[in-house]
Amino acid sequence: MVSVAICREFRERLSFSGMSDCLFCRIIAGQIPAAMVHQDDTLVAFKDINPQAPLHLLIVPKKHIASLNELSPEDDALIGTMMRRAAALAKVHGYRDRGYRTVFNTNSEAGQTVFHIHLHLLAGRGLGWPPG
Ligand code: AMP
Ligand code: ZN
């Protein structure tokens, strides 16, 4: 089956590049289940396992990038695509006009725990400012 072959090739590429221990790479490879809400050629979006708001999604590129600090100019379009996907998902879930928050956490003081870049999309309650 084509999908099995692609999955195997992807797994081999992951272990070659040392990313097989990355949680989000493993979710993208289908090795760990997640509540997917969107998938396309460049990114996936799934429900956060520990939601901090009624809607809490993670928009995750298929390309492994550890954090914002590792972005290069060639990733500019990818980040734009992630932001537009967040807006589209907020709209689909009914929060376009009520409002929502999009967050990239970077390194320890911001609380980054998974070092594969991801955009949090939070909505469905009043979100305090300044953030905690
Ligand atoms: P951060 O702290 O910004 O790195 O965000 C990582 C997020 O990933 C946290 O909000 C976690 O709750 C979430 N998370 C961790 N493991 C999983 C998982 N297996 N499926 C979905 N979300 C997860
Ligand atoms: Zn990764």
C-alpha cells in the first residue's frame, strides 16, 4: 500500500535525522495517536492533550524546527501558512469574531516543553492580559 510505504519512508528519514524521539514528529508519522482536526502537505493541527481553553489546538508543521530561534528565511512562508490556518480553524470553530489567541512559546521562561515548533490556538473563554 502506498500510504504504508510513505509512512515507512518517513519513519526511516526520521530515525536517520535523529528526530525519532521528537513527540510531534512521532504524531505526524502516525506513531502516536492525536485528535487531528486538520492535515495537509505542510502541517497538521490537533487538539492539545491538556487544554487550557474550550478550544485549544496545536498547529504543527511537518518540518522539524525546534523553536522560533531556529527559523530561517526559507521558513517565512510556512509561518504565514500556520498563522492563516489558525485563523481558518478559529473561524470553523465559531471564534472568528468572538476572538482567540495564538501563541508560540520559546524556551524555558515561556514554558516551551516540546521542541518542535507549534502554534497554540486558544479560544472560548476570556483570556487574560498580560498573560501569566
Ligand atoms: P509548549 O509547552 O508550548 O511546548 O506546548 C506543548 C503542548 O503540547 C502542551 O500544551 C501540551 O499539553 C501538549 N501536548 C503534549 N503531549 C501531547 C500529546 N501527546 N498530544 C497533544 N498535545 C500534547
Ligand atoms: Zn519534531
